[in-house]
Amino acid sequence: MIEWRRLDVVVRDLPLGLLFLAASFLPVLQSHGTQLGGVPARPFDALAVVVVAVESLPLAVRRRWPAVCLTLVALGFAVDQLRGYHSVAGTALGVALVSAGAHLSRRRRATALGFSAAYVVLAIALARFGSEPPSEFVTFFLLLVFAWGIGAWLRTTRAAEAGRRRRVAEDTRAAERAAIARELHDVVTHHVTAMVVQAEAARYLTAAPDRLDGTLTAITDTGRRAITDLRHLLYLLNPGHETPSPGGLVSLVEQARQTGQPVEFTEAGTPAESAGSADLVAYRVVQEALTNALKHARGSHTAVEVHHGDREITVAVSTAGSGSAAPGDSGRGLAGLRERVSVLGGDFSAGPGDAGFVVRARIPTGNPA
């Protein structure tokens, strides 16, 4: 069975027009519809069938072609009142006005003025054949304006909601781009920095083939890790698959040691079975801190301490020297880490300490106590 919402809008609007058409021919409702101008009622004839159809059936296109719908329904309404049929289908004029106010997108002011002028002509004609006072025409006109106003309010509300959704979508895309930029910075900067350090060291090892071979091997391994990490980066486009690189923190520390950076690594506690994004954020904190140490304090002693608790992971990376971003650097790394940790409700700091430059992070795992 085809779902109702998947049907064409004309098909979905047609039943309303058919309802007005059928109701107009019920004996109990004939000549009991809208009465404007006081024209004496007359029984239905062949022309009445055409008039009622013109008033009712155009409602099928009230959302697709609102101006056409309003024009036909208004024309049928005018003939209905001048002939004195006073059919129930005359109520369709209010529906057409609401639809036009809500869905008409072009020449709205001109349409409103044009139909107002047409109403004045109809009122003058009805005043000649009927017996109602002018105040009745004014009251009915205000009702028509109210119907148009309801449609205009619906249109404004719909436009505001569409704008809100558009802003949410734009903010989401911006957040996704920022996340990818952070990942690119973390992955590429770390591995490329290590490769540059290793390549510079290799220039001075031409007289020691064994050490040169080891350094070149380390460069090759770093390049392979970079490729692996970039593959993991693609998982950002598929939520729920973002994971640290194979080997985890041990591999990260070992890679830094291969560049000649003396790194002391301490890991305490048992990693939680389900730490959400906390494991990845802890990995990125250590990665960025080691990258800064390689760039700005090469050869200085670096201590990495990671503690896995029941409800949080704490990370501390201290470098004897300046492990901060140098002047002119983008600062994207540390700023990105601070944002990552903050999103999880943790704390992040980076700055000079007793042991040099210290990066600290407390990252909640989201597990219950």
C-alpha cells in the first residue's frame, strides 16, 4: 500500500474539493451556505452544478497553483452569490485564501490588491440586487483578510523553521569540517614531523651504514603508520567507527623514540571496556604533545603518564624545555585538543610547569560509578 505522504500533492488535496462538492448537493444543506448581499435564494439548476464544481474542485491545486485555485474559487463564489444559490461550496473561498496566503510565493501584494478590488466590484453588484447594509460587506471582507492573514502566518512560520533547519545543517557541516581538520592536523603533523626529524638525522649518518639503515627503516615505518592513520581518518565520515591507530599509545611512544626523542612512558590502571570517545581523545592528547616536543624541544626528556580510572582517563605529558607551539604556528593542535576534551566534559591545560612544558587532560569516560 502506497503511503499517503508519498502521493502527489494534487491527489492529496483532491478529497477536500470532492467533500465540498458532495456536501453542496445534500438536500439538507442546499441554500444553507454562505449568504452575502441578501440576494433571494433560488433552487439549483444546471448552472448551479457548474458553479459548485468551479468553487470546489480547484482546491485540488490549492498548494501547487494557489493563484489559479483562488481565481477559480473566487469566480465561482461571485456567480454563486449573484445567482442566489448560496451553496456550501462558497466556504471553499476561505480555504483558498488561506492556501494562497501560505503557498503563493510571487506577486503576493498585487494578488491581494487585485482580489480586494474585485471584491469591491462584487459588493457593489450585490448591493444593487440584494438588501444587506454596507456594514455586512465590510465585516465579510475583514473575515477574508483574516483568512489570508492565517495563511501568511503559516508561510512565515514555515520559512522560519526552514531557516532554522538550514542553520543547523550549516553548523553541523562546519563542525564536521572542523573535526576532519583536527584529525588531519593530528595525524599528518605528527607523522610528518617524525619523518622530517628522522630524515635530518639520516644526513649525518652516512658514515655509519648500520645506523643509517635503521633510520631509513624508521622513516618507512612512520610513512606506513601515516597511511594507516589516514585510513582511520576516513571513519569520521561514518559515525561510530572512529578509533585510535593500531598499537595505541605504546606504538605512539615507540615511534617518538625512533626519532631520537627520549620518552619515558607510564600507563596505570585498566582501560575501560567501553570508554566512548575518551580513548581516542587521550590518544590525540599524547600524540599532539609528542609532536610539539619533537618540533620545539627535540632531544629533551619527555615523560608520558596515562592513568585509566573507572570514570575518567588522566593524561600528563611533560617535556624538559618548550613543548608549546612556536610563534607563528596555527595553534590548531592545542586548541583542538581543548575543544575535544571540553566536549566530553573534561579539563585541559597546556603551559610551563616545574618539569618544563606540561600538557594535562582529564577525560571522562561516561561510565557510571
